[in-house]
Amino acid sequence: MKEVVLEAKTKEEAIRMACEKLNASTEEIVYSIEEEKGKLFKAASYKIKAITFLDLAEQIKEYLKEVIANLGLEINFESTIREHKINIGMYSNNNAILIGKNGQTLKALETLAKQKVMNEYHCPIYINIDVENYKEKRIRNLEYLAKKTAREVRSTKVEATLENMNSFERRVVHNVLTNFKGVTTTSEGEEPNRHVIIKPTEE
């Protein structure tokens, strides 16, 4: 992967030099800068490590290949970059293994990728990893379940407790029911057993 490491007298100069080496603008690169303390007769300098978003996406895909190698799966990747966000789609001959129960394996892979980037460049980067649009389908299913349950709660005036969900899934439920008349939502429990409760309200 095309990555540059160099030193300069100032941060600004280091960033400019990195952009020139990578033939990219500051908006197209990810970088970390460390100040190198000056020694006797030598002024302080700044060391930069930089890579373009495109090459970083390739680096993440190579890392995921290594992590998944022991699962014996045939995997294809596709990636897109929009507004400093890296989206990586994975397709395999056994997507169920990649996704895991309730998306747990997928979430773990995403966490590992984010941590690797943080370790390398010391800056949080938005990375979204999905398997055959699982997340999009999961969101649609959650929205359908939330509305269906909300209608039952509004009709029966009896609160309902949904299955345990991660923070992202709970947020989907809360958001879709924000303006749903006759019900209110709350999250209860401790991770990983936290869940959403849909309660009736007076209309």
C-alpha cells in the first residue's frame, strides 16, 4: 500500500510534503503527526505518516482477508468512499458465518478494522463494513417490527419488550417511533442484555 513517512520543520510543511508525495489534497488523505523533540544544536521537527483514503480502504480489505483467512471462505470485496467515510462490502460463499448471530461477527470485524486504523494513524475514521447489505435489511426489519409492535401496544394499551439489541439497533427503533402517536420508547437493562420497551401513552 502506498504510505509515506517523512519529517519536516513544521506541521504545515509535513502535511504539504505528504500531499505532494501522495499526489493528493489534504481532504483525500489520512495522517498522524508526531513532534520529534529537538536535541543539542538540532531544532524540533515533525514526523508524519500519511496514506490516501483509497489506499487505506485497500489496506483494510487486506487486513480483513488475513483475519478471515482461517474461516476457509471465498470472499470478494467492494469499497466506496464518500465524504471521508469508508464503506466496504463483503460477499462470500457463506455469508451467515461472516454475519454471525445478530450480526455479532460482522460487528467484531468492523471493530477490529477501526482499531487497526486508530493504532496506525491515531484518528477515528468512519468505517462501515457490511455483508450483502445485511445492515440495510436489518434496519428495514427492525423498523417493520417496531411499527407493528407499536400498533399493538397502542391498541391493547399493554407495553411490549423487544429482544435484546445493540446500541445501533435500539437507536433505529427509537428513531422510527419518535413521532408515532400513542406510544413512547425507553431502553432498559445492562449490556449486552439491553432492550427497548414500547409503552402506551395517552393520546
